Amino acid sequence: MQNGQKIGLVMLTAIVFSSMVGAGIFSLPQNMAEVAGVNAILTAWVITGIGILFLAGCFLHLSRLKPELDGGIYTYARQGFGDLAGFFSAWGYWLCATIGVVGYLVVAFAALGSFVDTPNQVIFGEGNTVWAFIGESIILWSVHYLVLRGVKQAAFINLIATLAKSLPLLAFIVFAYYAFDLPTFNADRAGTTLATPFIEQVKGTMLITLWVFTGIEGAVVLSGRAKRRADIGRATYIGVICALVLYIAITLLSLGVMSRVDVAGLTNPSMAGLMAQMIGPVGKWVISLGLIVSVLASYLSWILYSAEVPYTAAQYHAFPRIFAKKNAQDTPYTSLILTSLTVQFCLLMILWTGKGYTTLVLISTSMILIPYFLVGAYLVKVAFREKTGWGIKAVGLGASVYGIWLIYAAGLDNLLLSLLLYIPGLAIYYYSRYQQRKLSATPV
């Protein structure tokens, strides 16, 4: 790879942070208040905080224990549990990333619709109208050609966008801090008005908290493009800690600005309604514009991931050989074409079915459950095989337990949904293996 296309610590950290802090954070107050009271939300953040730091620790330790393994999600699963497990991890992660970027486009145009739509004329709606489809498609192919010009250039633009989108989030925290009312926060902390058991409230938050942390693996997915191997783990931890602080602050401060019932009743992006409550109509504009910038920056990060995974898997013959091709700028262009065409197809499906952002979040998050569990399980296997210290073993065990908890909390319906989406990938896997056997049997 050309040295000029290598990515340093700052850009890697920005990619990790930007991919996590996308659309979800702007709807986080309403999403959490809708399913849980303050006590359950606090418990959920403790579980998520510990679990996600364990997961970040897995990426950190594996990048050091196995520095020769680039690509992370796929290569860890393959090395630890065989070719088929590796393929399922790559396929699930690629679907998660690709469906996720569809969600970013849809929610960006839904936010734009809040500015231009009227009761008598709906232009963008929930991001699922004809005009939204046209706008989403223009952005899709514009970013496609941007990434074709080089991953480093795309990463630099992502860095600028990440800085820009952080400003309205920090402004929200400052205003919410001064508007915070302790009696409002303490009212109905148990969430009795939900008529839902405490443990069910906690479980109800799990896919929400997982969704806002998907992207934690960004530095590892792009590890082959890092200037220094040590930057991979550092970028992951810095990005995760910054995001965790931001999420907890926004969620809890919101419940001191308005009651849980009122926050749960807000339309999304709920941060816009809360900001309007604190500083007037201009607050809605600030947050909505921040949302548009944020989701487009995250979209850029996830496109990079989506293109990288089939490219890495093709190098190990889990995807067809054609996806291992790169252009002069070191961009895996055939993999990028696959991703962009899939996004375009999904946008057509959204236009046809009228589905919105929430449905896409559910599908996308379901697909990441097994890949994340396999990362923790692989660290456990490596740690015991290489007789590392108990600290590293504890990180792997903790991440594995968190992965099992997520699968349990997601419920049977979401697990079955993810399994159904894994089935079509088997045809690609067996074709790739056939292609490799045929190549191996060809006389030199």
C-alpha cells in the first residue's frame, strides 16, 4: 500500500468516534425514555459501559497479540473458529454496515423534511418519498466517487465533519446542565408508569445502546491502513470513552429537563424537541442541522468499513476473488461497487415499502450480535493458549459474557431475523470455496 494512503491516530480516532456518534445519539433520549425509567437506564449504562470497554479491550489486546491479522472482525473469527465462522462474521458485519448506511441516508432526509415539509405538501417525509430517494441516491454515488479517490482523503473529510458535528452536541449538554431540575429527574425513577418489570426495562435498552456503539471496531477494520499498529488500540479506546461520556450525559440530563413521559412522547430527533424547550425554535434548527452533518459524516465512515470487509474476506477466499481488486489509490473498488449497489437496492425497498429508520436500526443491530461475540471468544482462546496474564483473560471473558447477554436481551425474534439474513450468504461462501478449489486444481 502507498505510504501516502496510511492513516494516523487522529484520523483513526475520528473514524471510530464518527461511526459510533451518528444518527442514534439525536434520538437517544426518546428511545431510552420510551422503554425504561431512570433506575433502569442507569443500570443499562453501567452494563453497557463495562461491556463495551471489555469489547474495546479485545480489539486493543488482539491488535497487539496478533499484529499480523488485518481486518479485525473477519480475520479474528476465521483464525479462531474456522473459515465458515469467519465468513458468517464478515457477512453479518457487512450487512450491518451496509444497512446502517441506508439508515443514515434515510434519517438525514427525514431531518431535512422537518424543515421543508408542510401538512399540505410532504417532500421528504420520513426519508422514504420519491424526492428523498433521489436525494439519497445523489449522496450515495457522490460519496462512492469520493472514496474511489482514496481512503485517506475520505478519512480527512470525515475528521472535519466529526469536529463540526460535535459542536451542537456539546452545546446541548451545556444548556441541559443549566436547565437540569433534580425533582423532575427523581420523579418516577422506577418507571412505574411503564408497567414493565425492571429487568425487562433494562433488556429493552440493550439494542439501543448497542446500536449507538456499533463502529467501535473501526480502527481494527482499517488496521491495514494504520501508520502505526499501536494506534489501533489507542484510537478504539479514545473513541469509545468520548462516546460513552457523551451518551450518558445526554441521556441523563434530558430526564432532568423534561419528565420521562414527556421525553418518551417527543418525535425524533428528540434532542431537537428538548433543545427547543430550553432555548426556543432556534434550538430545533441547531440540532437538526447537527443531525444532518452527523449522519453524513457517519455515513462516510461506514462506507469505508463496508468496502473494506468484502475486500479482506476475498483475500482469504471467503468472498469471490473479484472483491480483492484495488485501484491506483488503494481503494477496493469492486467491493465498494457491491456496497453501493446494495445500498441503492435497499433505498428502493424503503421507497417501495415505506419503512423508516427504526426498522433499519433493528435489522442492522441484529446482524452485529454474533460478530461481536466471536471477537470476545477469540481473545479468550488466544489468551489461554498463549498463557497471558489474567487481566487479558478477564477482558475476553467479560466481552464474551456481554455478547451472550446481548443475544439474550435482543430476544428470539431478532435472533431469528439475523439467522434468516445469514442464509443467503451461504451461496456466496460456497461459490468462493469452489472458485478457490478450481484455481488450486489448475496446473501451473
